[in-house]
Amino acid sequence: MSFDGPWPYIYIAIAGWLATDFWRWSGVIAGNRIDEKSELLNWVRAVATALVAAVIAKLIVYPTGVLETSPLWLRLGAVGVGAAAFFAAGRKPVIGIGTSITALALGLYMLGF
């Protein structure tokens, strides 16, 4: 069996689309029927927020790659600076994320990374 050419990638794209498209449409249909102020949607938001927070915490405490060699205090400091900018700018995520990345990049540059 030969895996030359674009066919393996086309197969992966189609298989991935078929496996997830049903669930996407199911979510759209179910989402249109859920009241925005319902307890179910509050629970879904809480779980989604907790999952995002857990992934971010894992990236900060147990990073991989270049961040693995950076000190923990720098990573935590960048998050703190970004959080302060987020709240100071009226809870704008772009400001908080951009400030965190900038603080981390400046810290890494100053440390010689």
C-alpha cells in the first residue's frame, strides 16, 4: 500500500469532518432550544471555564519546550501582569493576553533566553 500524494491527507480531513460534524450540528440544534438564563447553561459555562482554567494552569506549572526552562516566578508574574491589565482595561481579553505575552517575552529576553 502506497501513501504517496495527497490522498492520506484528504482521507484524514474527510474522516475528521464526518466524525465531528454530527456533534457540531447537534450542538447547534440543542443550543437553540436552551434558555440563556437556565441552570443547564450556567453549568455548561462553569464546566467550560473550569476546563480552560485547568489547561492554563497546567501550561503555567508544567510547561513544555522553551517555557520548561523558564523560571516559575516569571510565568506567574506574566499571568499576574496580564490579569491586572485585563481588569484595568475593562475586562478585555485581548489586552490581558497581549500584556501577558509581552511580559513573558520581555522577561525571557532579559534572562537571556
